[in-house]
Amino acid sequence: MARVLWVSVETPDRNGQGGQRRQYHQISALVDRGQDITVLVPNSRQDDRSIRALVTVLRPRISVRGRVFKRWMNRLRVTIQSPEWDAIILSHHESAWLMPHRALATPVLVDIHNVMSAWHLAAGRLAEATAALEMESGAVRGATAVSTCSETELRRLVEMHPDAAGKAFAAPLGVDPAEWPAEGFDRSEPIVALFGSWDWRPNSLGLAWFLGEVWPAVREGAPDAVALVAGSGAGDVSGWPDGAQFVGRVDDLARFAASATVVAVPVLEGVGASVKFAEALASGAAVAATPDGANAFDDPPAFVSADPTQWATWIIQRLQGRSTEPAPAASRGEALSHLTWDVAVEPIDSWLSSVDAAR
């Protein structure tokens, strides 16, 4: 067992947005594997109740009204430099500004997560690619080990930063089987379900694309079809097309998705792995995703396309044949056995075990 300090600028939270949920479940799975974790996150309005139920949480104040005070930052960095930690995990390299400026004797794992330099470069955004490359290079140089959110991002990391090849690995996203119990899988109604934080740009662009280019064609082929959109940040829904309804936050995603024939994951201009794609697979519904929604998988067990006509045709076929559509879909079993958080954190746990053995 290693004594681990988990450093992040955002609070791990089971009920938070994707990055917060990812951290919460990673920490929970590592604790279940016997690791001793303390979370260090600057004080803010973000809810820490779920993570405090698992581990000790340090929330030092470092700023007032957005102004960071040097003396408070120095106290935070003294905590990070304490010899009581066997390892430090820096969750996302954008948290690196919290770290001490000098090299640490304690082994440090930096979660690059998404290789933004590669994404910006592919889109022709050279200035952004250069800035991201510099930030990533600093993280790679200062880290004992580096992780990404998928094998796809790992390949991109090594392509952009060859010096990371010997110390980088993928720690993928997962699902919590306890959050996805069997709920009856009723396919009696022609329902397409969507869920997510819709104020995140890749999600909002994807939702607009779905409602504007996919859904009208679906309704033409299946007039009784209903699209139920759960989550937050949808904005003004008054102009949504017929059959599309915003239901807000739902307490039980598994129950919400149980009556859906299709769960749609439209993500545009998104990067890295999407937590909700793995959760969509666990829902038991047939899953349709854009390439950016499923980019963590080389061969995802879902329908993947960026063509709205293909989307509409595929969804109509599922809705028209919903009485014979497998319930739950085979992808649910795969997600609940092979995409769990326990499996996802195994590379991190192995690294911590190697650090502990070396100590």
C-alpha cells in the first residue's frame, strides 16, 4: 500500500461533471485496491461530500475573489513536498501550476489525459498546438510517469513527445456497475435518450447537430418517436423540434435509459475519451455515437458515424424493430465486465505498487 497525495484543481465528485466523476471513480477503485489516498484540492464552491466519504480531503484556501496569494500557495506546496507521501498523482497536467517549481524526490504521475497538441495540430490551430505542446513537454519532463485516457491518446502522446515512450501508459475511463443495475429494459415506446452536460461546447455542438440534422429525419420516418434529453446546461429549449423534450437532471440514469431503444452520443469537436460513451454502452440500449464521442475505442461496440442521414436511417430501423431489438444490448455486458473502473485503474495501481516496492 502506498501513501498517495492526489492533487487536482477540480474536486472529485461522484455527482459532478465528467472530469470530476472520473477522478472520484478512479480514487474509489484505488482505495478498494488498498491504496491510501489523500486528496488535495484548493478550496472552492465545488461539492466535496462524496469524495470526503471515501478519503481524507485537504482544501487549503489559496485565493480570494480570484486573486491567488503567494503565502497561501507556498503553504500548499509545502504540503505537496512533505516526505510523508510515497507517490503524488497530478490529475490532469493543467493542475501543474499547483506544484512546487523545483523537482520533487517523491515519484510523480501526471495525467495528461488528452494530448491537446495533437488535436490542435490536426485542426490547423498552430498557435494553440504550440502552446499545448510546451505545456505537455513540461509535464512529461517533470514526471516520473505519464498517463492518458485511452490507447488512442497514448499513441498521440508518444508521436508528439517521443521522450514519453518509456514512462507513459493508458488509464482508460470506465463505468461503475453499481450505477447501472438491470431496470427492466422496456422497449414498448419509440424513445431515443441523450444525457450529458450540454453547456460543454463539444456536447452543445453535438446536440444542435442532432436536433437540427438528425432528429427531423427520424421523426419523418418514425412520427411517434420521442427524444428525451437529460442533464444540465441545455439553454433555451423553446425552439426545439417536435418530439424532442428536455427533462433536466435525472436521479437515476439507469432507470432513465431503461425505456430507450437508442442512446445517442453526439459529440462534435470533442477530444479524448467521453465518460458518457462508456456509460451509454452500460445502459443496455443500442448506442449511436459520432466519431468524437467514441474516439477512445479502435473498434467500438456501437454505431459510429458523422453522417446525419446514416444516423437517422439507423435510428429509425432500431425504433421500428424495437420489439425484436435485444434488451439489454450485448454491449452492456461488455461494458459491465471489461470497462469497469476497477479494470480502468489497474495500470495506475500497478505503477503505485512498483513505487511502493522500490521504496
